[in-house]
Amino acid sequence: MLSDVAFCRLLCYTVSMIPNDPAMLLSYINMKLRDQYDSLDELCDDLDLDRGEIESLLASIGAFYDADHNCFR
């Protein structure tokens, strides 16, 4: 589980763009991966997000990145 500080840092990219609810974050990240990015690394680099923090947060709700399909499942 992410610490409050790590969670805040992940979401502080911009509150208006990145949902703070894990289920909504899952939907948001998958939409971005589907529509704009060829990989999770590309998304994280472009949005200045920490890949490990995103993966940890989404793993907390049972979602894991599938590189072959470029989405969290």
C-alpha cells in the first residue's frame, strides 16, 4: 500500500486531470494508454508520473499492467 505522501505526490501532478479514486484512476490510465500512448513508460515519462507508484496503487485494487495489450487488467 502506498504511503499518504507517495499517494499525494502521484496525484499532485494535477488534481483536475488525475483522479484520486483508484478505480477512476484505472479508467483514466487505460483510456490514456488506449488513445495516446504506446506504453506505460511513455505515459509516465510524458506526464511526469512515477510508474512504480501507479502500479502499486492500481495493484491495491487488483489491476496489473499487461504490456502485450498495453492496459491494466
